[in-house]
Amino acid sequence: MLYSLCSVDGVSGDERSASEVALSMLKNYTDDCSIDDFGNVTGHIVNTGNKPKLLLDAHIDRVGLIVSFIDDNGFIKVGAVGGPDRRVLAAQSVTIHGKEKIKGVVSVLPPHVKSGDGVPKIEELVIDTGYTKQELESRIELGDRITFDCEPTAMLGTRYCAGALDDRCGVASILVALEILKGKELAFDLDVSFTTQEETGERGAKIAVYDLDPDYLLEMDVSFAKTPDSDRAKCADMSKGVMIGIAPSLSRELSNSLISLAKTEKIPYQLEVMGGETGTNADTMSVNKSGAKACTLSIPLKFMHTPAEIIDTEDVISTAKLIAAFAKKGGAANG
Amino acid sequence: MAELFDIIKKLCNADGTSGDEGDVTKLILSMLPSDCDTKIDPLGNIIVNKKGAKTPKNKVMLAAHQDEVGFIMTYITDDGNLKFTTVGGINPEVVIGRQLHFKNGTVGIVGGKAIHQQSPKERDNPVKLDTLTIDIGASSKAEAEKYVSLGDCAYFRSDYTELGNGYLREKALDDRIGCAIMIDMLNSELPYDVTCVFTVQEEIGTRGAKVAAYTVKPDYAIVLETTTACDFAGNDGEKRVCELGKGCVVSYMDRGTIYDRELYHLGFEKAKEIGAPCQTKTLVAGGNDSGAIHTSVGGIRTVALSVPCRYLHSPSCMIKKSDVTSTARLAYAMYLALAEK
């Protein structure tokens, strides 16, 4: 599932191919699902009309680049879509998603001649495809999206490396939860959304949530797993379970019921405490119409917004289990 | 020539950094014809003598290096991350964010804290090599030690890709191209006896070539290499160094060698004669096995013929296929010319 989800492009604003993969997976759980004009995938899983509405959301877009100029020699200049990590782009292999898929390289001076220092700004990046301007113009156009190449790969144990795990692993956690919930009695009417343009300002979520109008929201996104150079206090541990969010912008009541559910169901979890908003779709979705009670369930991820992100699939499973436990038993919803 | 690119593809798929060339050596040996006299010296150089139709006036040696740049593991942290140093010159900017692999199949990622957690200064300053670690997915030192030992080497992922109109992208084009040209040549009938040397440890100081040249004691040496091309947007004039598509690079000087003037001119003459495009470098940079060879055994007259290559010492070396063909043709013409000279 992760392989299929992470092998498609779907940079913000051009998510169609990723949305279609996610929609085909969602169809295993409901026929009442579709892709809207903005690329958002939405589906109604349970709709009795007399229970509170729970929405499960994850974003479907990924960070990348966008073609902004082709020079006379066929070298491509780009803009950033979302916040890709500039430090890691030198000599990176990329794919340009035009009329054809074109392979290229981010140019870099070799050590033999390199003298200057400093990480290039996005507007200084040059992409080399081996085509002339004329050859390129029949294949791609300005505005085409560019992804960083990374073959999804299993690592030691249950760890997994791919591009776009932010947030395709959140999408996966929802699909796994739906599998667990198949045929079960739920405490809610249940909707699902895989929303677009999160990386460029949670725009798809704002549009999708309007009609879905949930009472409760669980937002599945990724968060920072500890790396050797990061601040211990700002990171979770990989492989130690789902991160339950606590923040002024989230419902503490919901956070607390998820914590107690995780304890009683013996689901490994960690806390992620944030000082204001969460930087996820929960910020937008919880202030839709009259508002919704929201909580984030985050999957620890290393090397966010680089071509090769890492997660532990066990953390996706614990996230799915907690979603499923909450959907079945309620918690805050049924007191 | 289709076969030449097939050889390049196979060679690039092998992993062999300096001092760890074994797999590449085995592969090269498997591609040599049975009519060659082949030996491996104490450092690991493959020295191949092949009889031609005639004994030449001068003994000609061709040389290309087997090794590629890579990484060697130096320490495993308590939480299972691997510290490493580079084997050969690799800028850290092309290392961070990369997927690397070990010969036993273990995959590692070089990464750091998320962009969201970097200070503005951290975002703008290139990473330092000694702060980077490789994450193989291990949670502890003990777990990591099951898969990786100190001294093990890691490699950029091989990804032989045809790019654009007649270009190639691969990690180890430097210098498996040179090796492939020699293998291709050794598999054909030759007019004169020749010695081909597949050297080791070029990337850490042209160490293999030094001893191989002593053993072979040729009258003339032809070094087949790849060389820095910077002909991409942002570099003008002499900073482009040399250009893809403009043929074989014949050098007059680099950091290791001031080349024999007569042979330099002969290179251009022969290129003209056979109708192969040819160019030189507009910047004195880089170096290759010529540095060690031309000062061996009391001095050996040496010429370097190189394929211009963008993004050297990165996972994405890029060349134009027509330049490989020109270089192979010029190498053959020079071998004939020097044998008879």
C-alpha cells in the first residue's frame, strides 16, 4: 500500500494521480466516494444521520518543485512547492511531470572546481535534462511539477524509506483503520478525506471540510522523529507508537480520551505537545462552520521534506488501531 | 558501440570504492577474452597483456581506474547511527538526503533534522561532513552491528538512466567508462601488442597507477578518464571547463600533470584525421592516474583522453554518449600512432 501511494507524484496543486490511487483504495470500504474539483478525495463510510460525525483526514499532496523557466540551452529554473529542504537537492535525480515524464538532475559543481559556499536558493537551482530548449518544449511546459526520485525501500525491521511518506503514511493509517473497522458497529457516522494543497497552506482541507462538516476530527499527519542532530525535546522516538497531539488549538477533551483509550487498548503512544496551532489540516478543519473538536495523531518521521523520508510501519499500525478504537467506542463523544 | 554501453552499464552496477574494488575486479575479469595474459598485482591492479598481429616499435600502456568514490564506516553511535568518512573527494551537499547501500543489501539514508526545525542559518549553510550520519533503521548499536561493521563501505545507489537526447546518468561513470573502452578494445583483434591496466586506488591518490606503471614500464601511456564539465546554467566562459557533446577532452595540464606537448598536439591531429570531435579544458583542475604514471620508471610520456562529465563524484554523474564513442575512437587511433611512432 505504501509502495503504491509513494510511487505516484501528486505535488501540491497537481494531486490527481495520487488522489486516484487513494480513491481506488478507499473504494474497498465505500461506494460513496469521489474526487472533487480541487483534487480532494472524500468518502462517506457510515451515514446513519443520527450519530455525531467523525472525520478522518490526511493530506494527499507532497512537496516538490515547479517549472518556472527554460533557458536557451534547455536548463530549467524552478520554484518551490511547499518547503522542500534545499540542503539536500544537489545532484538529486528528479522527474518532471509534463506531457511526458522527463528525468533530470539538479546541477552542482564538483569538488574539483567548487570554491564558493552556501546552500543555493531555490531560484538558483538548475535542472539538467539533456534536452535542448526546443526538445523540451514539446515535452514539458511552465507550471509542470517536479518530484525527487526515491525508490520506496524496506529497511531494517519494519522501517520503510520513500519520498512522500509525508503524508501518504497518514493516508495509509486511515485505510488500515477502515480495514479494522469493516463490519463493526461504530459510535459515529464516519467520513474520510484525503485533502490537497496542505503543503501550500491547508487549502484543500478548507474546501473539503465545508460540506463534510464534522463534529469530531482526527487528523493523521507526520511529525518529527529524533535524529542525531535534533533537539531531543522537540522530537518523538521512531517505533514507539502514535503521537497524540495536545495543543491549545486542539480539543483537550479529545486528546485525553484518546490517551485513555490508548492505555486501555494497550496501543503504544507518545505525546506531542504544541504551543498554538499544529501546522496540520486540523488548524483549518477545526474552525469550519461552527467548529469541530479536533485532535492530531501523528506518525514519527525522519528527514521530513527530503527525497528519502523514513517511518516505522508499526507506528502506522498503532495509529490505525487508535483511530479504530476511537471510532468504535467513542470516548469524548459518548462521555 | 551498443556493446560498449552495455559494458558500461554492467560495470557501473558494481560497487567498488578505493581499497574495496574486488567486485569490480571480478566483473572485469569475467569480461576479458581468454587470449589475454592477465595478472593481478599486490595492490589489486589488473594488468592485461594482449598479443596483436605485430610487435610494436614502442610499448603502449592504456590505463583506467576501477575504483569509484564511496564511504567507509568509522563509528557506530549508541543509538545505532553510523558515522563515516568519504573515500575520495565528495562534497557533503551531494551526500545529505541520499539513499546509500552496503554490499550486503543494507540500505541507509543520510539525513538530519527536518527543515522545520532548522534555524535560518542552518538552512543557508552547507552541512559539514563530520556532522552527517547514516541511518539504516537500527534502534541501537547492537542492532546496527548485526548488519554493518567498522570499515564496511557504502555506495551511492546505482541508477543507470538514459537522459534527454543521447545522455546517460549513473553513479560510477568515473571511471568505468575508461575500463569499458579497454574491455571493448581487448575483445577485438589488435594490430599490435598492448598492455591495459585497470588500476585501483585512483580516488585516494593515484596509488595503484604508480606501481602498475613500474611493473609495465611502457614507452607511452594513454590514460582514459572522465573529467569535470561545468557547462550548465550559471557557468560562463572558462568556468564551463569543457562541454558535453564536443568530443574527447585532451588535456594540456591538470593538478597532477603537465602533459607532453607533442602527444597533446598528436591527440588533436589524430582526432582530426579520424573525424572525431575533440576539445581541451579551459581550467587547470582535477587530476588523474597520469600524475603517477608520467613520473614513474624515470619518466613515461603520457597523454590523457577524457570523457567530459557533469556532476562528478555525485550519484548523478552525467555524460553524452557521443563523447564516449569519440573518446574510444581517439584512444584506438592514439594506440596505433604511439605503437608505430
